[in-house]
Amino acid sequence: MKLRLHNSLTRRVEDFVPLDPQRVTMYVCGPTVYNYVHIGNARPYVLFGLLARLLRREYPKLVYARNITDVDDKINTAAATAGVPIATITDRYAADFRADMARLGVDAPDIEPHATQHIPQIIAMIERLIADGHAYAAEGHALFDVASFPAYGELSGRSTDEMIAGARVEVAPYKKNPADFVLWKPSTPDLPGWDSPWGRGRPGWHIECSAMSEAHLGETIDIHAGGNDLLFPHHENEVAQSTCAHGGKIFARYWLHNGMLSVEGRKMSKSLGNTMVLHQLLEKYPSDLLRYMLMKAHYRQPLDWSAAALEQAQRTLDGLYTTLRDLAAVPAAPADELPEEFLAALHDDLNTPEALAVLSRLADAARKAGDPQTQREAKSALLGAGAFLGLLQVDPEVWFQGATQDSSLDEAHVQQLVDARQAAKKAKNFAEADRLRAELLELGIVVEDTPQGPRWKRTSAATVAA
């Protein structure tokens, strides 16, 4: 089954053919660790982490790098505001990022390079660019000479004027051209800095990824991925400086970009007060729900985060977990072999909406299975596909009791009310049974009467309420 991916560079879907099947390389732009990441930041790590899982099925020697940017003006501002050293900010939020990714079910990368640990490599790359006439030094800065790279703009498909306007470039007297971008800039005594041929300073943002990618993956990599907000200027600048530093070699053979996330149809921003911090969402919602939401739209498409979409996702997951709960007595483990139609969806440019649709069809097949052997096979296929997507790994009873969503829920009290209602029904005291049912509903609990006895679950509305 051939993996096909949309390449932003060629603007078409292509067969993925690695440069070396024995060492496939992928680099995903990681976070700048000055605060908690928001849910939109998490989308590429969920989706391209899933791509890494898919690649490893065919290429076990995949090397997946996801960097940490730990030197940046936003970090400097956060440290100054808090009155603490820079490292206090970066160490804390890098650790929080890793913990939140683990809670979200995102696989850790093979390599997690930090920008501050690669200053010698960054300086060396800048020196090569200057020596080859692609960069120049001016007033304590080192800058890339955009005019020296005729292919500048091919990745983003923009003209020079469009790029200058889109990047809101700084017009500085030391620049040869307004589009030239900073590779190294001077640091004042109160800011992080390292000695360099151009004076004490710190790297520009774009050069960091080029140097780290070269150090760990080589001069040419198979896949470079990130949000489409990075297409320009970040990725465009990476292409320019890496290609020129490597004597014209291709930097990345396939470029993948995910769409942005909006909230109730509006761009997420601090000014609108609708920034959804992942750390807080993980305290409120189960990771299955968050992962499902991030995968429900194709990675290249925008994704709108809304209360209605959350409730729909909750109902879908409730249905899948209901199937597993109904089949609790059927012995099964996740299947080693994933269903062909499920893999076909993922091989088609990581088509997660179709993969989720297959998951629902597998649940339907499991519910309709008549004999024990068919039930076991159907349940195993459902568990295997779910596990590959990072879903359906919670015990169904735990899922419906909401322990992963709401630690404040008094499960013992809920069970007492359920037992009391059952006793009232047996005593034919239906008025009391109805009263207890209403009391449970006020707590956001629905009771289902089954041949095996009553069982309860959180209502979707209660689970996704703001």
C-alpha cells in the first residue's frame, strides 16, 4: 500500500519515496517554550505524530526530530516580567509541554534538539553562508542576502513584494535589501548571548531549525512539517539558508503543512479572549475527546473548535465506548493487523476523517457480529484501529463514569443513588424511582436499565459544558 502525501513545494499529492529506506528522516517544528501551548499548537504534534506511527510500520528506522526553541524574544519578555532567569521559564514550560503531549497521547520524538545546545553549529552555518556570499555582517548582525538565492519564494508561492508585506519586515539601515532576514543579532547585557565573530549575540529564529536539522538528520531530509502559518517566512527562510549552506542540495524533499484552528468561527487570539490553553483543556476533558477533535478534519484543512463540535465528538466516542462496554465479556486484544480500509485511509494523505469513519463502521460490525469468533475478531479490529489513532484505550466503565474528566464527581454517591433507585423500582415505588432519576440527571448522570442491571454514565452535555 503506497503512502501518498501532499507536498507543499510541488502543490500536489505524491507517492512518498524516501531517499534512504533504511533511514527515513522527519523534522517537525516544535514549540517556543515561554508559556503553555494552546490547542491549535497541539494539532501538528497529534497529526504528524500519527504520520510517524504510520511511517514506522514500513520504515522502522525512521528518525523523527521535534525541536524546542528556548532562545527567543518572547522568552526574554516572559522572564523579565516574572523577574526570573531565562532558564527558569524555558525549563518549566518545556517540561510542561512534554507532560501535556504525553497526556494527549502524542508519541515522543526520537530526537528533541534545543536551540541553546546548538550555538556552535548555528555559528558555523552562518560562517559558511558568509564565506559563500549568501550572507553578510553589519552592525553586530549577520543577515541572509535574499538576492543571492533566486529560488526564494518558491515554497510559499509569493512574490518578493508579497513576502516583504506579509512578513512585516524590519526596514533597517544595515540591510542591503528589506527582505534580508536576521541570522544573528546582538544581545544587550541583560539578555542571553554567546560570543561570535560578529560580537556577543543570539541566533535568529530561522537559522536554529536549519542548524539543528543538519546536525541530527543530515543536509537533505525526507519530510519537514509544521503549521501553515510557518510556511512564510519561517520555512521559506529555512529553505534558502539550508540550500545555500549545503552547496545547492535539496533541503527537504516533502513539505507538509496543517491548517489552522479557529474557535466558534473566529481566529484564536488573546485580544478576543478565546485562546484555548491545552494544559487547561486536559484538566477538563478526556484526551480521547481532544485527540478526536484534532483529527476530525483533514490535516490540510482548517478546523473550527466549537461547543457543538465537541458535543458531536463526545456522542460519537460514547457510541464507540458503548460498543466496547456491551462486548465487555468478549475476550479480545488489539489486532496486530490493522483493517485494510483503515490503513488505506491513512495512506491517502493521512485522511483521518475517513479513518474515523472506518472506526465507526468497525464498531457497527462488532455490534452486529452474531457468533463468538466473529465478535472477537470485530472487537479486536476496533481496538487495534482505535489504539493506532490513540483512542479507545480507557476502560469503558471509567469512560462513562467520567473519572478522566471530572475528579470532583463523587462516584460513591452516584452509585448510592443508582442502587436506591433500583431498590425503589423493585419495591414498585415508582415515584421515588423517578425522583432519584431526576436527581441523577441534575448531576449530569444518565441511568441505563439493561438485562444485567442498571449502569450509569455522564451525559454528553455535562461532559462538554463550558
